[in-house]
Amino acid sequence: MLIYFCSSSHGFGHAARDAAVLQQLRRLRPEWTLVMSSGLPSPVLNLLLGDAAIEQRSCQWDVGMVQADALGVDCATTLRALDELEQRLPALIEAEALWIASQGQPVLIIGDIPPAAAALAQRLDAPLVWMSNFGWDDIYRPLGSAFQRWADAAAEAYRCGDLLLRCPFDLAMHWGLPEQRLGLVCASPRPIPADLEACLDAQDAPLVLVGFGGLGLSLSRELFQLWPNHHFLLPASADASQAPELAVLPNLTFLPDGLRPVDVLGRCSRFLGKPGFSSFCEAMAQGVGMHVVERSGFAEASALMDGLRRHGQHRCLSRQELDTGAWQLDQPLLASSEAPLSASGAEEAALALVGWVASRF
């Protein structure tokens, strides 16, 4: 059996949750051929997958939204990118369909959430499962008339699926498909290097993981100096332009290459970052309180913030509070209004896929 994941190239969060599901499928069905098809750089996918037996195909299946920075989107550039991708997709679909056919195995296409996954499945006459907490139709439709063609095309593609694995923090996704709701979809932590473990164990101050996704967000050294009684952890790729000035701060440590934020998150008392599906899942699964900067112009953000208030310990920050260092790290976390979500979403998704395949092949 060949499982072919068409993974969105919009940020790292889609690939992170797709990798978590592929890891669970690898555990349940080691004899299956598992493929991650994504436009993200291979080193990023290698880190997320952590398993050379999961094959990679370098394919950009969608645009999503082009981001101006970690908290803003660029609508004009997004529209140009959508037009350009539309011209490239037929050749990509044909090439990948030929490659899949050459493998000589029955195939299940999984889309998270490029609409083009539907065209690939139709070209192969293969079943199609969607997995997401939103569709690009939900994102594009509120953005005005220039995006309506893309919203309509995405909605039409999504209605072609056979099953929707509905992730938490979800938008409407009114696609008329059978559904299964999942818990938090995230990977498990891996061991960290001994020297980093010793460094973190030696800290007397509370640890705070700072995360603003793949693009990162520049934060000046003066902001961290406002919190001398907290110790901050930043991914190695974050704030690269400011690394020299930040590296000298006694209350900040850059995480080494080859380490995912989730690997150290459980050692932290707080997380400071933007609304992000994978960050929310990872923090909630490990019981870490979140200080989240509210974001406008992207419909998923409102669903994420609603889910944060309902299911996670939190404090919500404005962009001005972020930029002035009013991060509220000395304030008690606000309690969730509802019970925690299951932390087994990746396993639930893998079991659903195994069961679906068993019933149809």
C-alpha cells in the first residue's frame, strides 16, 4: 500500500502534523510505502520526519497565503503566486501520477490541504482523504472579490474527497464528506543533547520558548532584557539577522540545529508566539501555558484563539504588547473554559487511515 501525502507548503505547521501522522502509520504498518510530498526544503522535512524510510517528493502543491512576516499576509503577492502555480500544476500532476503508477501499488492520496490533491487523485482514479482544520476556501472567501475564484475552486476540489479527518481549532469545511474528529495532532518529543540538557537543568529562572514559525520575527535584545528573571529559548533559525546581538544575552539560549521546538517545550513553563496549529497542539499536549500574540487578516487565527481560550492555559497579547515587551510572563495563566483535548490525534488519524484502507482494499 502506498500512502501519498500532499502537504501544504504554507509554513511548517502542515508538514509537522503530517509527519506526526506518518510516524504513527510507520509504527502501525511498517510494510507500507509512505511518501511526504511537499515544497518545503528537504532539511526541514528530514528534521520533522526523523525517518529516512519515509520517502520525500519535492512538490509545491499550493500557495496558501504568502506571508509578509510571521503575523501578516501579503494578498497581492499571494494572487500573483496563485496565477503562477496554476500554470505549473498540470505538469506536476502528470509527473507525480506517472511516478505513483510506476510504483505498482494501490495508492491512497491524503491532502493537507492543497486543492490540487483532488486533481492528482482523479488522474489516478485513487481514493482521497483530507486532513485539516480548515480549507483554503475558508481563508480566501473573506478576502474579497479578487479571491472568490480561488475560494470556489478550492471548495469544488474539497468536495471530491472520500473522508475528512477534522483537526481541532477548525473552520467550517462544509464539504459534504464523512468526517472523523481528531484530538491534538502533534509529534512526541525526542531526546536532546546531553550538553543542552545540562545547560537547561542549570537554569534557575523559568524557561520560555519563543516561536513565531518558519519565518520568525525580529525581537530586539532590549525586550529580552526587560525579563532578566526568565530564560528564553529560541530555535536556531529564528532571528538569524540578530543572532550575534542576541547570543550575548545571559538569559537567552539558541537551540542547536537538528532540534525541534517540541523537543524542549516540556521543560518550559511558558511559550511565547503567534497563533499556530502545531504550536498550540504541542503546548497543550505537554501542559505548557501559552502567551499568544493576536493576529488579524487570516481566518484560521480566530479559530485558533477560540480554541486556546477553550482548551489551553493562556494569556493573549496585542501586537503592541509584543513590540513593547509587555509579555505578561509574571502574570498567572488564565484557565481554559473547557476540558483539555485528547493528545492522541496523530495516532487517531493513523488508526482511521488503517481502518479506511482495510475496508476498501
